[in-house]
Amino acid sequence: MAAVDSFYLLYREIGRSCNCYMEALALVGAWYMARKCFSIVCDSYSLIRLHFIPRLVSRPDLVKQYGRWAVVTGSTAGIGKAYAEELASYGINIILISRSKEKLETVAKDIAETYDVETAVIVADFSKGREIYSSIKEALRDKDIGILVNNVGAFYAYPDYFTSLSEDKLWEIVNVNIAAANMMVHIVLPGMVERKRGAIVNVSSGSCCKPTPQMTAYSASKAYLDHFSRALHYEYASKGIFIQSLIPFLIATNMTQCSDHVLSNKLLCVPSAKVYAHHAVSTLGISRRTTGYWLHSIQFLLAQYMPEWFWVWGMQTLNSALRQDALSHRKY
């Protein structure tokens, strides 16, 4: 009988311990779910505040807010050209920087005639490294640079494995995607700090969200730009400088022509560069880290919440298909 009583007491103690553990686990689960729900609500509110509310108010005076001139790198096509045109529609004078003099002059003329603003061009090949920046610095001297858009970028011809890239391509990615932004900021930021106003937009990529196989060097360079922008914000926001990390996903530009099938897929929400730039400029001064486009913001939220292994699996599958597609086209 004593043995039965002892067993019963032990059973009760075990039951109480289990109940305590279950209650603790329930509290942890409830806290986790509440936190996730709160995050989703906050993210949804931010999406509406950033991409829809600005359409209900009048357009800001960017000239008064930042300055009379904007510098846009990689500005003869794609996002850079569209962003320059959108800024010009606000009455901002545009300085275009790219490596093709002929294309620069054509774009500059079109912008000047269409938007009745002043334009200037600087011919520079950012893949050449350090040697080009002294002439850029001299050309920008005494200009009231209010906005700098670091858009120039180097991409793979198609997704590929790291060891398949040439040394020239790796140096191009380093010089164009990383060094160019550093040096351009270093050139224009002192003047902005002196005038206590200015905006810097560093164009990153959705591939910076998580490790992206078969775009290793490219995605890492874009992750650098994202962290670079966020760190600069903490250094210079108090000095009146707005710094934005712009994180677009797929956009219909020359850099994303490796697969017509992907660009034609409506589920991937691939806007034109013009549509994208119209939305992205409206976020200037509002969000310091944004995709610039509301459908891309939804993609960004999904990327943030999904496990890394799932992102890697998806990108590995997509990039492998793009690689095979590109290689098959090269055979013909």
C-alpha cells in the first residue's frame, strides 16, 4: 500500500512539472505569435504609409529640400536613366555619369528638352578603379549637389558558379558595385554636410536579403551597399543628410535580360524602369531602407520571414534554370 501511495505522489509531482512546462511553452508560443502578428501589422502599416499615402498629398519641393543638382551614376539606361528623368520632373538639374559619351549626350539632351532643366555629363568608366575619381571630383567642384544616386552596377552575364567567373569580372564587380559608391559619397558628402542638407541613394538589390547561390559576388556586393547605407545613416542623419538603401527586386532592364521567360512571368511583378523610378522617388526622404515599389515590398517581407534554406533552395532552382537557359541560347 505504501508503494502505491508513493507511486501516486510521484505521478502527481510529474503531472505538476509537466503542467508547469506546458504553461511555460504556451506563454513562449503566445509571446512569439503576438510578436510576429505585431511585426506583420507594423510592416503592413509601413507599406501603406510609404507607397500609398504620399499619392494623396502634393509632391514635395525636392530642390528646396535637398539642392539644385542631382548626380546619377549609370544613367544612360535602366533604373539610372528613369530615376534621372523622374528627378528632372521635380525641377532638379541633372548630372549624368556613365562611360559612353554618345549615350550620355543623347540622354542629357532629351532630359533638358523634356523637363526644361539644366543637364551636364561626365564620362567615366567605374570599372577602371581609382584613376577616374580625380576628374569626377574636379567636375563636381562648386556644384550644389543635393542628391546623389549611386546606381551604376556590374552584373553577371547570367547566373553562374563563383569559380567560373573571370578575374576581370570579379574586379569589375568590386570596382563598380562597391568602390564607386564609396568614392562618390566621399566626393559629395562633405559639401552636403557643410550645407546641412542632401540625400544619398545607394541602389542595392533584392539579392542582398539572404545568401544567393550562383550570384555570390554580385549579391554580396549589394549586401555591402545595404549595410554601407545603414551605417552612413547613423553617422550623418543628425547632420541633415538623408541616406537611403534602395532594394529593388526584378525590373525590366538590360541587366535582367538573361531570361525572357522570367521577365514575362506576372507572378514575379516585374515593372518597367520608368514605373519603378516613379514609385522609388516618392519614397525619398520618407524611408531610409525600402524596395521603392509596393509589390517589391511584399516580396521583401516574404523574403525576410522565410527560412534561409527555403530562400537558398528557391534561388538555386531559379538561377540554375536561368543559367541553363542562357547556355542553351549561346549554342545557337
